Amino acid sequence: MTINPDGLDGFSFLGQVLSRMKAGGGQVEDRMTSTTQSGWARYRSQAYQDALTDFTRALAEDPHDYSAALGAGRCHRLLAHLDDAVAAFSRAHEIRPEEARPPFPATL
């Protein structure tokens, strides 16, 4: 199954990625720390700077936390830190190249 994020809102894209990864053996649940979960809760409440702090902390604890890297990229993008967003999405891609795609068209 190929996931095409073009046209999907952020939660739909993330939901598809997480569902696919869980179906592949629960790797997301095994990797997602409480700090990462806190980051996603803050992200959902639109506290993007606080969420970014959590995602950054989670990545310091586990540099292979795909969900935290993806979350950091999304927060950076929403906070208009575009260079940092690209770096975070690139990190997510390094962690899971078969899963990670930026949630915006490649033409941007």
C-alpha cells in the first residue's frame, strides 16, 4: 500500500502512517515514549511550541523515534521554521524511509 499525503490533512496522513506501521508489528507503540505521546497531545491542542519541546526531548532520549521526528517537523512547519521542518522531516525519512513523506507537495 502506498500512502500519498498530497491533499490529506495532517491528522489523516499521520493516522494512515501510524495504522500502517501498527499493522506491521506494533513498532510505533513500542517506540512511542510518554514524551512523544505528550507531544502529540499538545500538538492536538495547538500548543505547537510546547509540543516541539516534547518531540525534541523525545528525540534526545531516542534518536530513532520516528513519531517524534515527524511531530517535530509538523510543529516546525506550523511555526514557520521551514529549514528546521525540512531537517526534521529528513530525519523522519532517515529513520523510516519507506514511511516518511513530507505532508506537502514536493513543488513547495
